[in-house]
Amino acid sequence: MEEKQTFAPKELRQGALSALAVEDWTHKVAAVQLLDDSLPVDPAIVLTDPGHLPGRPAKPALVAPSELTTRPAGTPQGRAALLHALAHIEFNAINLALDIVWRFPGLPADFYRDWVSVAREEASHFVLLNEHLATLGHGYGDFSAHNGLWDMAERTRDDVAARLALVPRIMEARGLDASPMIRDKLARVGDPRGAVILDIILRDEIGHVAIGNRWYHWLCADGSHDPVAWQAEMAQRYAAPRQRGPFNIDARRAAGFDESELAALSAASS
């Protein structure tokens, strides 16, 4: 194929859809890098789902979370499996950011530019993890993975408010809680490079969740919705996973959760 050679986007949202459909991960990463701020944005166009989204390579095999094999992180194979799981999360995150750009028309141009910037950073995280995985003799696709993040994207495909409430504000925000623990685990087993990569990811993910928060609150203000009550309603409607602690309150606060939201989060998890 040659998505990498022929990919020449002329408009940001159409380009995001084309990049989302790319199957080979190397070509997808290259396509994402071509979605830059020089491209015009047309918020009004209604794009057609070509089917078979998102584009993804034949491997990894996707299985239920219960079917994933747990390996001790202190072993090379266990550390590789952990890094692979993180790389898969980042690959899904690329697709999620691209999907929100093309799928939902009628929003401000800055909305689409924000999410393309997220896609670019998620692609850089994926590359960092895959390069580090190669030092252990593995690459993306060598282990099975689950598809929980994309499953929620499918459920919220017709509802931009639910997408914002449940993906960045619940599922991706969970990464803010988990990243420091994974980072410390990698440091303990003698993987300083892995720990540095987790530090980079946490720093950037705070910004990504902040983008989700900003646009969710924009929708709340536009429709006179209470942010906490509206999210709770959508979480029930779309069967979002229950939020459980411990929570990285400092990171969540930095990502734009206000004190009422943090209090509701703590109350709901108790």
C-alpha cells in the first residue's frame, strides 16, 4: 500500500477519517503527522462512515480482558507484555482522537484542531513504547490485547457529549491514576527508560484529559447542563465502567476537574 506515499490531506476532518482507516501502524503514524495546523477545517461537512473502522493491523489478536495472560513485570517477558498493553492503549487513543474529529460536525474549528493535536501526541507515545518494546525483542502485535477503549467509542458514536464525558473524563482519566503506579513498577524492576516514558505520557495525558474537560464543559454551558449530573446520566445510559480509587487527585485537578467533580468522584467510588 502505500498510504504513507499517497496520503495528502487537503482538509483536516477528511484527513482524520482517512488516517483512521489506515491499517498499518507505521503508515497511520505517518499520516497523523501530516495532519497539521496548516490544513483548513470545515466543521459543516457531514462525512460518511466507510465501514470497517478503525483501521488496524491483523495483530494483536483482540480478546476479552479475562483472557489476557498476566506475567510478572520483574521478568523480561512480563515487562514486554506490560509495555505492549500500554502501546495498545496508545494505539487506540490515536484512533479515538481521529474519530472524534471526523465523526461530529458543527463544532468550533478549535475543537477539531485540539483533537488532532492529541492524535499526534498519542502517536508519539505509541512510537516511544514500541521502540522500547523492541529492546526486549518484541513489537506491537506480539501479545493479545483487549479493545475496551474502542468499545466505548462504538457505544457513543452518535453522541458527542457522551463521547467526551465517558472517554476522556472516565476511561482516559483512569490513566492519570494508573500511570504513577506503573511508572514506579518499571523503576523497581530496573527499567529507567520505561519509567521516563511513563513520565512523558502522564505529562501529556493531563493535557489530553484537560481538552476533554474543556469541551465537555463548553457543551454543558451551551445546553445549561450540570456537569456532574449529566455525566452520571450518560454513564448509566452507556454502561460506563464504575470509577474506583485510588485517584491521582493532583493530576485530575491539573486536567481541569473542579472540586465539585472531584467530590462526586470520591463519593461515587466509596
